[in-house]
Amino acid sequence: MAGIVVIGAGQAGASLVAGLRAGGHDGPITLIGEEPVHPYQRPPLSKTYLGGEMTVERLFLRPPEFYAEQRIDLRLATRAGAINRAARTVHVDGEVIGYDQLALTTGSRPRRLPASIGGDLDGVFVVRTIADVDAMAPQFVASRRVLIVGGGYIGLEAAAVAAKAGLKVVLVEAAERILQRVADPGTADYFRDLHRTHGVDIREGTGLARLVGEDRVTAAELADGTRLDVDFVIAGIGIAPCTELAEAAGLTIDNGVAVDEFGRTSDAAIWAAGDCASFPWRGTRIRLESVPHAIHQAETVAANMLGGEQPYVPKPWFWSDQYDVKLQIAGLNTGYERVVTRKGDAGQVSFWYYAGGRLLAVDALNDPRAFMMARRLIENGISPDPARVADPATDLRSLATPG
């Protein structure tokens, strides 16, 4: 029996194989992962793990013995070389593994600074894997100078850890403001002020021109002509889906491995889930990068690999921890036209995104009640009157009912 092969041992891959066993699949399952460690959660890497507050073992999604107990053949430190769709085989480290069905959960990789501007110098880091964070952690010594390139959530989270450790932090963002792609000016203003109160030097509207150094980075030149002496650099300039295997196998690629609403690729025997997959939603095709999405889509794909016909309907939510602030995001703000601000009496604030009269998303800062209500409203297709949302006297619970 050839069984099921899953390539990619991140959150989606681990959730998919667990879903297969929970769904009653009794045949062989092989899970292939490039990293030498058991499947683990990534969000704490740029937060508590980088800050030394979490051990490797606490990152693991399941106890190591889970995979043996569930008869999952977990291949760590293993790279899948090629997929032969006609023969239904995967070439793995000189071995050929047959499959009845194959799932791609290959995830994504960080975009790196180009070598042409010094991105290949020693002392230039990204944040994606345990190895990435282990490599940079010794640099986090008080009074050292770090340049962070990119004002998205990864860059801001790394800046928070560095500032808390007493480093001198400069963060540069080429766009006119931080979080420009993912949040409204209100959320950006909140985090800019937060970081500046912790000593982070945020410079917007100017990018990195080049890094300077012989073998190791020693300085950075910005697009505005400024030169900064630095001890190390962290690049937080986004991620790209890992599609090379799928592309070489001739599968359809469209901002990721293209799947239908059930998670099937252009080959009926091959499925995909998580960061690497793009899927149809509301008349367009999107790709999501979040833990809840990876889990939910992988579980849906597992059920469908076992004979289900369950369309995947995302319920997007995200979070970010910086200093003592927890940002929780419900929904997707793509296409928003208006933002309504709601302030609480204990410093909480939330930003509600509307397109016309439709509520799309909410950014809740230290306001878990607003976040939970927003998730409920969005998932149930309820769009409260913006005026009621903005009125601090409005009970959040009442937003679920008209009036």
C-alpha cells in the first residue's frame, strides 16, 4: 500500500497528518520535513523564544512520541527532490517513495536582502526558523546596534524584543509608514508611538541603499544618504510561498500552489494547504499566512483526502505581541473604505474596517472583548452601525442585534 505522503512538516503538515489519523485513515502516512527538529509553532520565534522566555521543547506542536504512536513516518532533516506525477512517486534523499495521495504543505520562506546590496554579509539575519533565531540570539546584548529593515509585524516584533533587551534599535521602512500594507494609519500610529516610547528609532519613507562591510556588516547606507554604524541587521521584508516542487511537477501556480475550494491542486491526487497554497474566496484568489488558517485548511484537506467534499471557508484571524500590547485581528481588511475607532476606558482601542456598510475586519489592541465580538459579527455576516461602534457607551454585546 503506497499510502499518503505529506511534504512540509510545519503547522499545516502536522495538522494534516493528525487530521488524517483522527479521521480514521489507517494506511501508511509519511511526513517529510527539511528541518532537523520536530514540527513546531513559529509565532513565538520572534517574540518569547527570541527573548529567551521559551524553550525549544515548548515550541513543539506535539510531543515527539506522538508521531510514532500514530504510526506516522516522520522524516526530519529530509528534502524532497522531485515529484513524478505519472508514477505517483516522490524522490527523497536517493529513495523513491510511492503515494496514493500527496499533500504539499511546504509553507513559505523569508525574502532576503539582495547580495548586490550586501545581503550576503555575515551579521545579516532573517526570522523564520529555530535555526534563524538561534543564529541571531547571541547578538542580543545590551547597547549593541541593530538595524531592522521592514516595518511589518515581524520587524516590529523583533524591534520590541531588541529594545527590551537594551539594544539600540533603528527600524527603516521604505513605504511612507509602517504597516502600510496590512493596517490603517490608526493602528500604525499606535505602534509607532509605542515603539518610540521604548527608544526605537523608526524611520519611514526611506529604504536601505546598501550594507557596508568586508566579510561582516559594519554599517548601512539609507536611501536618503544617511549612514548608520551597525553591529547586525534583521530583514523583515516579507515571505514568499515555497512552490518550487509544485512548479517543477507542472502544477498550476498562482501566487502559490493553486487549489480549488476543497484543497485539490490541478492534479486530483495532489493537495495543498497552508502558506504555500492559494485558494478561491469571494470571487477572487487569495493566500493567507497565519497559524489558524494553516490548521483549519489542513484539517479540511485531511477530511477531503478521506472522501469528504467539504469546501474550505476561511475565518481569518491573526495576532501580534509587542511589549505589553496584544494586537488581535479579526477578518481581512482588503478593500476597506472607512475605519471607525472605538476607545475603551482602560486604554483599549480597536479599529473597525468597513467597505460601504459591510464590516470587513477589526484590529483590537489590548481589547479581547472587542476582538471576540468582531470575530462573531464577521463570521455571522453582521455589520453593526459604525456610529454605534464608535460610541463608547454602546455595549459590545448589543452590536450582535440590530438597533
